[in-house]
Amino acid sequence: MSNQPPKPTEIDGADFFIGIVAARYNGELVDALLERVTKTLKEHGVRERNIEILRVPGSNEIPYAAHMLAATGEFDCLIALGVVLAGETSHHEVISYGTAYSLHSIGMQSEIPVINGILTVSTLKQASERVSGKHNRGAEFARAALQMAWHKLKLVERLDALEDQKEDFDKEEDDDDEDKGFDPKQLFKNN
């Protein structure tokens, strides 16, 4: 992640429903991340009752839980939270790539934005800096969720309006066909 996050936008989250799936592995770090996420959501008006937190064993289990929450259709945005520390093997890369791909897929298939807040770091110091130090990734994830929930709302409204226009157009065409006395059998008279 870059050290130059976008400037925060002021979004009123009072009407948003946010689902958070957080890993229990590296619990102290994830708990601190979760605390910053929920604090920022509440500061932007998201009601505590509109935030659902689901804890799973580790980051690898986050996509399944996120998929199931998305399937409910109850949320405006989901946030995935975890901390993956590099070890002696490449297991952390497998987890990071797999969860990132899965979370993107969940968002595209469900049409519910999913914020990937799974931090992959090389050292405990890097994790601490991002969770509770100079980089406030929790607040960034929360603000990203608010912005994407807002975009979802506006884009769904736009798509609904287009669907209504299409239905009106189709109805007008049907009415025009009836007014002209259109008979589908006439298509075959000249053949």
C-alpha cells in the first residue's frame, strides 16, 4: 500500500449497513485494526447496530464468510480484516494472493463492494506501523467502505432508473403495436 492515501471525503454513513469479517489469527493486531475501522465508521454516522462483525479463524477463511454475508444482500459494503506476516515459507503469499482474488470476485459477483483490509507484511514492526502506528490503515479501510457504499447506492439508483426507462419504452412499443392493429400473422402473409 502506498503512503499517500486519498484525502478523506465527508460521507454520512447513517443509512449504511457494513459487514466486517475479521480474522482471529494475529488477534492483537487484527483487534487494533478492527477498533480503528469501527471507530471511523461511527465517526461518519454509521450506527453501531448497522455494523455486523463476524470473526473467523484466519485470513484464509475470510473470503468464505464474506461470500456468505454478501449473499444475504443486507450490506452496502463489506470489509475484510486480517494480518498476514511473512514466515520462512511462501505460505503468506498463497494466502495474500488467494484472498485478494477471492474478495475481488465476491464483490463483482454479488455487486456488493468488498474492501480488502488484509495486510500482508514482512515484519511485526511493519504490521504495528500500519495497525496502530503512523499509518492508520483501519481508518483508510473504513473511509474506503463508506465511499464505495455511497457509490453502490448511487449506481443502483442509476441502474434502476435505466431499467424503468427500458420498461416504459418496451410498454410504449407494445402499446404502439396494439394501436396499429399489429397482427404477427401478417409477417407471414407474403411468404
